Amino acid sequence: MFAFSNFAGRLVWGFLSDFLGARACLALALSVQGVGIALLAWPGMAGGAYLLLAAVVGFGFGGNFVLFAKETSQAFGVERLANIYPYVFIGYALAGIFGPLTGGLLYDFTGNYFAGIMVAALISFAGAALFVRRKTVD
């Protein structure tokens, strides 16, 4: 469900960004992702609900590669994309390494996944807020 929705999210967020702009779509995609992540902490969730939330998270996450590249090129110019985007992408790579480590440590400290889920959701919401508040680089 996550993978299918991730694929669909790339297409849909890319399409929507042509009308709403990459910045607005990034804020929306990160918010959708954050809501989906936060709801994963709901106690006693049935399997179908978990699959639905995995799809919601995947759909929000699908915008990452499309929207971050588009916003980077719009903010700094297409001619500078190849020089700047690797730094954006390394942030994604570092999050892929340290996110699971942090979640694992929080599980070790608390004995449950609630704190890790909430930290992940809050990071998504913080990212959305940054794109809402970001000034243009003109």
C-alpha cells in the first residue's frame, strides 16, 4: 500500500504543483504525511485501518522527490540545481539513517512506539510549517 501510494503521490503532487506551486504542495504533502504518521499511534488499530494509513503516509511521502527538486530549481534557478540539490538529497539520506535509529532508541527508552511515531509526525509538521513561512529568494 505504501509503495503504490508513493508512486501515485509522485504523479499527483507533481501535477498539483503545476497549479498550486511546489511550496504549497510541499506544505500539503508534509501535512498529509504527518497526519497519517500521527494516526498510526492510534491504539488497537485494525489491519485495514493500518493499511489505509500506510497508503496516506506513502501518498504524502511520494511528493518528496518531485517537489523538493522542483522547489529547489524554482528557488535557486535551474542552472544551479545540479550544484545545490545534492545537499538537499543528503538531508534525505541522513534522515533515512538517523530516523530509524532515533525511533529505535525511543522504543528502547519507552518500551513502545508512541514517542517515535509522534517525533516523526512532528518533524513532518515542522517541515510543512517551514514551507508555509519560507521567504522567496529573489
